[in-house]
Amino acid sequence: MSILVVKDLCTSFFTDAGEVKAVNGVSFTLEKGKVLGIVGESGSGKSVTAYSIMQILSPKGKIISGSVKLHSQELIGADENIIKDIRGNKISFIFQDPMTSLNPTFTIGYQLTEAILLHTDRSKKEAYNRAVEMLELVNVNEPKKRMKQYPYELSGGMRQRVMIAMALACEPDILIADEPTTALDVTIQAQILELMKKLQHDLGMSIIMITHDLGVVAQMCDEVLVMYAGSICERGTTSEIFYNPQHEYTKGLIRSIPSLSASESKLKPIPGTPIDLLNMPKGCAFSPRCDKAMKICLKEKPGEVIINGNHSSSCWMCIKNMHVSDEFSKENKFKGGDYSE
């Protein structure tokens, strides 16, 4: 059952240098109880997509068009009171850096109970007990003591657990986790991911996991969206993305993962630099960095073609390599092009 449906979402930032199209026609569906991963380099539009869903953009950011439906309720253009009720209640957010996300001037207890009092009819005492219960749930030791402490008194891993407790306090339908383990060492990262998997299983919620770490994706996600330059270039199940990647950018991401093989001592980074969103190429956004780019890649944007029922890609090389049968052409509205390199 679909819990969140995003269709043709476009978000821009209007700067002194011009319009930055940070999210350009993103569409996806989140199923109840599933974990959806959104991966890509910094600047690919992952976080802005999540901010657009929550409608917490900076003053220069604006949702240009598109639709975001939660339980069939349209959020784009909805009354601000409706959006406020959804934030932290039906959709919760774990931000990248818990140190800057938690207010340093208020205690952990104050910040935890604030959301509970705002979104529920609990009394202050009930909200306090709920906050302590949530800290216990995320394995924070001495929770009553932590309630009286300030964020700077806790370690990075502890602050991240507090953020998770805060996000789950009102039992949301969807949890959006934006790089939840970036600033943590590998041991704490493994503990946080294991905790999120357990809570997702116990509470039956859906998760959108935003990350650049493909290891996290492999461990956590059921489905994956690969983003580049504000658009989705490939989507599919985790196994399809890892074992049968079709887009050249996805292949580059997988090749860049460090190998334990003795023969592979050097990393294989993707050449070039991320695209300038103020000066987008006419054709495929990845073509300036793609060593297999063809003439058509420079002239025309590829449409999304279906590899199989759970896997699709937007890459001219993918189209070239596939057997162009009548059935494939009809289903994907295939048209010819200049495939010379």
C-alpha cells in the first residue's frame, strides 16, 4: 500500500546568479513498511527533495510544481496549519548533524517533550514519561539523567540517538533520515543502523534513507533511487541496483566503493566534478563526466526506460545496449538516435 506519492516535483532556489533547479521532475512512491534509499553525490538534490516534502526550504527556495500526497492528501499548497500538524507527527526528520539540529540552550528533556506536547493531548507529566520511554527505546543509558543535560554534554552517538528518539516520539508514519550516520565512527554507525532497523520492524513505519554511502543502502534499503543533478537517473530494488546497474553514473558509484581485493589497491573515482546547476548541459546531465558518452547524449535528454518491472534507467547507453524489440519500443516509446561516440 502506497503511503507517500511524489510526482513531478520541481524545486528551485532563486539566487543572485540565477535560478538553481535543485530538484527537477522527481517522482517516486513509498510503500508502507518499506525502506527507500536516495543516493548520490553532494549537490544531487537528495536533501532538497526531502526538505520539499516537509516544506522546510530556505527563503530563497520555492516548490515550482509537482505533487506530494500523504495518504492521498495533497501537501503542496496545503494550509500551513495542516503542514505543521504533519511535521513531527506523521512525517519526522532526522537531520545530518545532531549538534546543530539540537538547540544548545535547552535541555534534552525540554526538546523531547516539546514535540510530544505539541502533537498530542498528553499532560506535562505524561509527556515527560513518554520522553524517558523513548530514550530507553533508543538505548540511551540513564535516561532521567540525560533529560536534565544539554546537547554539548552528550557524545555524537548519544545526540544522534536523542534525535531518533525525538523523531519517533509521536509514532510517525514516515521517518526521513538525512545522512544519519555521517559524523559517527563505524562502531556507532553500525549501532545506529541496527537500532533503526529494529525500530522500523517493531513500529512498522516507512523510512526514506538519504545517503551517499552505498554500504548503508545495502544494509538498510528495499528500494533505491539514484539521483544526479536534481533528477532520478536510475531506480530499482537494492539487488537490481547493486548487481545489475544500468546507468553509467550508478556504475561509477559502485566502482568507487573501496575493494578488499589485493589487486585493487587504488580507488576508482568518477572523473570530473559535479554538474553546475546554473549551467546545465543540453542533453544528459552526466554526459560531461561519462567516458562512454555518445553524440545523442550531448544533444538530447534520455527518457526513463523500463529494464524490468522493478527497475528503470534514464541512459542512452542503456538503450543502445538493450535488444530493441517491438515490445520494448512500444512500452518505452523508443526512438532512434545518433549512437556514435
